[in-house]
Amino acid sequence: MQLQNEADHSEDTTPMLQMIGAGFCGTVWAAPDGGSAYKREDGGPFRSLQNDYDMHRRVIQSIQEFSRLNAFSHTTDPQIQVPHCERFITSKDEDWWVFNLQEFPSEYTSCNILQSQRIPTVPEQTRRLLVQTYCPSQVAEDILSSETNQDCLIRPYLGRRRVWRESCTPAPLRGFSLWNFPLHVDQMDDLHISLEDRQQYSRIMARTLAIMHWVGKIDGNDIEFVLAPPNCNHRRKVDIISNILGEHSVWLLDFDCCRDMSVDEAGVKRAVTAFWRNDPYYPRPIMNPIPWAAFKVEYLETSEVAMGLYDRAEVSKLRGLSKLFIDMVEDQAQARYGNAY
């Protein structure tokens, strides 16, 4: 369901939208029966939905440009899914707000909003699996029956374990929520998610990051990857991974912290900082050697394809910069982890 315009305005003042997510930038809303997602700029300071919108569109354009460079691979390899970026609505857009403010709870006022395709939520069977495996039994049924926890997306944390060493046990859960459920490496072990699937996740992330770096010239800061059902707007069999989590694809979202990346050593340093600052989606050198190897190969191969956009004189420089990114990540991993694994 879409929000109203002047033609279909009604007198019903019952809020239609429900909160389906919240972060530092703001809250995310959608109607229970589907339609778009509406991200409000009502969070912390120094975050910009205008930047989120601009970078979101730039990422989509970069992926499209890369697919034209590498048409064969685009049709045979799984691709990242990016929600369609529909509209940026300002707080001063009276034509929109006069009819749609009532769709939010009464305490909410007009603000900047990013309207985009809603990422489909994880199906009940998968939610039940996560609850039965990881949720304290005394609250399991409450979690499953709550409307809030039906809005489930899974964050694949290929770079972190809840358990660092075999002698340790996971920390007790302070609370349980299916909102942006973090799935760590040891939990992937629990669920018998294959190494092949983890390598596939790693390749998709690496390809996406390389496209952002060398096609879009975007640092990738604070982007988010989630596992969610396939894209109903562009469903391709090759993009679907099937395991105990059900049929799903890897999705990319949240671009409000992304910034321009210069094609030089300073830009690479910025990208490396973003790699480590982000949530631990990416596999880590030393800590996750096999998924990291898949990430590394895919990142360098994608970067090589992206060189088709550059002048011949720039290709050698770009090749060195893409390798520098990998080298710097590996050097920092050595400094962080040493011989811990």
C-alpha cells in the first residue's frame, strides 16, 4: 500500500504506518500490508537523508554501469540486491504532508523522508528457527507473536564470533529481538550454513564494495548487508541462495554515512577505515581465512573489470590502489589479531 495523495484522500485518521526499524539516522515505517518503506530523518544529529538518497541512487547507477562492463558475469553470478530508491520528501513538501502526516502516530511531525522499496521480511519458518535456537524459552512465544518481531532481517556477521575461543561460552542474552538479527560465525556453525554459502556471501559483499570504490568512488562507510527473501521486483534464480534460512538474497542498505572516495592513496586509507569501522559483515583475514580468500579474489577481480571505465594511463595506478586496499586490511588484521587464531 502506498500513502495517499489528493485524489485518494480519506477522512480516516487511524495511523496506517507501523515502525519497522530504528537507527541513529532515524526511524523506518511501512504499512502492514506492504508497499514502500519510509525512513524519517528524526534520529541523531549530523546524519543526512539527503546524502542517503544521493548515495543510494549513485550506488544503483554504479552497479548498473558495472553490469554493462561485465555483462556475462552479471548474468551468471549472484548480485547484491539494492532497494529501489523512489523519492526524497522534504519537511516542507506541503502537498505530501497535508495528506500523509496523519498516517504516522499523532506525536510525529513533518521531517525529511526517504521513500524506497521495502526489503521483504524473513518468513515465519525462519523466524521460528531463530527463536527456537537462540531465544530464552520463557519469552519465545511472546517474541513469535509480537508484531514488532515479524519485521525480521538477518545481519550476516562473517567477521565476528560470539565465542572467541573454544574454552569460552557465549555471553548470556540481555534481551532478544528479531529486528536486524545478528548472525555470527559460530551461529552459522550451529545452523550448519555451509562454507560454500559463506564464501558466496563474501563474494557478493566484495563485489559490491569494489564497485562502490572504483565505479561509484564511494567509501562504503557504515553500509549494511542483510539476508532477506529474494527481490520480487527483479527475481533471478542466480541471485537466490537456499539453505536452512530458506530462499534468500543478500541486500544492501543505509548509505547516509557514505562519503566521496578519491582515487588515490588517501582514498584507499579512507576506505580501509570504513571497512573496520563498519559492523563486522566482511570476513576477516587470519580470523576467517577461507571466506577472506574468496572476498580478496572477488574484490581484486571486480576492481580489474572496473578499470574498463578508466583511461589506459590510469589502469596501472588503479590496479595498485585496489591491491593496496587488500594489503592494508591484511596488515591491520595482523596488528589486531596477531597469532590469536
